Amino acid sequence: MTSRSSPYDLCVIGAGIAGLNALFVAKKYLPPSARVALIDRNECAGGMWNATYDYVRLHQPYPMFTAGNIRWKLSQPDEYLAKGTEVLTHLKYCLATIESGLSITKFWLSEASMVQEDVSQGERLVTVRVSSLPNGTPTEVISAKKVIYAQGLDVPRLEPLALSSHQVVSCTPQTVSQHFDQTSPVYIVGGGKTGMDSVLALGDRATKRKVSFIVGQGTVFAKRDLLFPTGLRRYFSRHSNLKMLLDASVQFDGSNEEDVFRSFTEKYTTNPGSGGERFLFGQLSEAECARVSELTDDYIYDYLDDVVDTERGPEIVYRSGSRVPIENGALFVNCTGHLFKGAVRGAPLLSENNAVLTISSQAAFHFLPAMSSYFLSHLFFAEKLHDSSFYILDNDALVALNPKAAFLTGMTQSLLNTLLALEALPLTAFHEFGLDFDRWHPAYKRLAGLISLQINRQKLIDHCRETLDRIAQTYNVTCHPVKGLDQGH
């Protein structure tokens, strides 16, 4: 293991969408001579997009999925849903663009096995131990003046479900294409976006077979046609992502999640099944919903516990206690939820001496990690975060306790922090904020929304704070201002 004595100006851990947005922002604050270390477990930029299934697509128009305001080099209509390979190509391009103004040393196929803040002789430095993967052997120790741990949602790679039966096949979305030419029944386990993608892929590429969805409580999706209208509707539609955010946040008071969730889903969401009790910010078009409904034979609102072998053949065992016989050779595709289940816990938003910023769903700033990274990095470099009234939220803990309250709390917190950021950051930070979904709409419509926010600013801030304080008291989770409070977990 080697050690480098000359400190880096910045070390970013993670080269996914969160890490790339942190680098984009850092470039605005660091001098051209700055040295930056980038550590990632993959062999290139892209984060989770390095391991996605081959039929994955963005569920939003592609121009708004980027680092900062870096434009895509893709000749497609704005409403196009980019393929996974296209997303990965763009994220690599984002890193190359950022590198044109920074000296970045890349540690691929590596992880930070230790991040320790030290203050000696008045100098604040962070020691980072770099370990190679997959064996985790320490290879180098570096030091940096600042560290951004951009783990984001820390999305793990799905593994096949560990089923007891030897008469069924268990696979993941990454390997399901190996079974496209078979005719045995398919059970899609998980009703989120991965499940929807998998049904559509089966319909496009596989022989006709019985498809069943095991969806738990069910998931609803934002209506893409409503929030990202095309044609003339793009210029005259009354709906926008900002309006959706306001509708949910203003109605929610921290105790009425059932009523607000019902109202929200009726107005803004769709679902190919008969209902849904969870919303994880995914999007579907009405055409996609209709196609999924056409391809699906059965929706099962229960949770899969196991598949066991009996004298009569394999049987599904559900969490409710019911058991259902199934055919030999049935295919189970693991599309279960993996968001808000980050493996790294215990890291505060800011380290004791404000040199390490951790971007995670356990101390979230916004319900989307890329947006959290963009704004937190600005505030981190501008030194406006450590003594601020911005709220942080442990999304993971709240989702486990009450998914409906978690979704609405995330919307409320994001609205509050955006309002506060408008005052704390220069306008250039918002002009370069390419992740803003409302960029889909014409400038006059966005301007009208901003004017409305400013007019009602203080009333909205007061309401959001009251709601978030009530959530903290009710659920005893991290949901409080950064200023003057312990951020540990």
C-alpha cells in the first residue's frame, strides 16, 4: 500500500449521477490548478447504469438527466426515453467534459474503505484509504482538503430470489433474456419501474406466455403525458412538476397522508393494476400502462415469501399465509424494490469539521439524489451549509415506517430546501441546473411559477417547517434543520 503526501483539493467518492453533479459544481469553485481524486467501484463513470438490464430506459425525457447543464450529444426528439447504453455513454461524456477544466486522478474498480477527518497544526485534511475490488485490498492512502461521498441511493445489483423449490427458475432482469424463448408462466416479483420494464420487454421479445405480477401493496406512477406533454400541449398545459410538488406539499400537514395521497394519486398518477399504495417517483405513459395491462394476466396484491416443492408440485407461499400451486418450470424475475435501502449508515451530512459531505438517502436534501448532490455541493463549497436552516431527512427510516408519509414528506422537504436555496445561492446555480424537470416547459411558464413562489414564499416556508417538525415528532426520525443539531444516526 502506497501513500501520497501531497493532498488533493477534493476527493469525490462515486462516479454515478450524484458524483458527476458534485464534480460539475466543484469545477465552478476550484481553481484550474486544482487536483481532484475520483473513486468508484466500476471501471468507468455511470454508477448503477454500468449494471442495468439491457432493456432499461429512462422514464423521463432524456435532456433533464445530466450533470449540471451538460447537453446530450444525442439526435433524438426531446421526449425520447434514452436506452441504458445511451445513458451510460452520456454520463461518460459528462465526466470527459468536466475533466477539460480539472485535473482528475481516477481510481476505478476501487472503494474508499476508510474516510477519516483530521485537524493538525491548524490544517484540516481528510485521509482516505483506497482499496481495490473485488477483494478489498488496501492499495493507497490519499489525503484531501474536502471529500464528497456521493453514494446517492447506493443502488445494489439485484440477485435471483433465493427460492427453496428446485422445480422453478429464479433470475434477475439482467438475465431474463436468456429465457425469452420459453413458454412457461412468468412471475414478476415487484410492481415498480423494473417490473413494468420487464413485462414490456417480455411482450416485445418473448413468446406469448402467462404473466403474473406479485406487487405487494402496489405502486403508482406519475403520468408522464400529464407532466411532460408533447406538441402544442407542451406550451399550454396547466400542469407541471412544480405544480405537482406544490399541490402535494401544501395539502400535507404531517398527519393527513391517507387523504392527501388519495387526492394526489387520483390527479397525477396511473397504474396498470387496480390500485397502489406506494409512489417512488417513477413515471409511465398511458400507452405503457395499457400495454402492461394487455400483457399481464394476473395482479397479486401480496408478498412472496418462498416457493416450495411438495408432492403435488411447486407451491407459492405468500406472506399472508396463502399457498398456491404453480406449474413446473415457472420463471420468477426479481424486480423487488431496492431504493431507500442504502447499505452505508451512520455518516452525518457534514463531518465534525465540515470537510466531508455525505450525499445519501439517510440525510437527504431532496427526494432525488442527483438534485441533492447538485444543491448540497454548491452549499458545501460556498460554506453556507454547516450553519443553515435547510432540513435533512432520513428517507430510509421513514419509508420503512410509513411509505405514504415518506413520499409526501420528501416532497415537502424538497420544496422548503428549494425555496431556501433560491435565497442562498446565486442565480447562475439555477441557470445551470439542467436537472430541473420544468425546463420541459416554455420560459414564460417557468417564470410565472417562480413569481408565484416568491409571492407565497414565507407562507410556504412556515407551512413546510411546521409539517416537517410534526413528522420528526411523530416518527422519531431524522427530519430537522442542519443548523445546531446532531446529524448522526
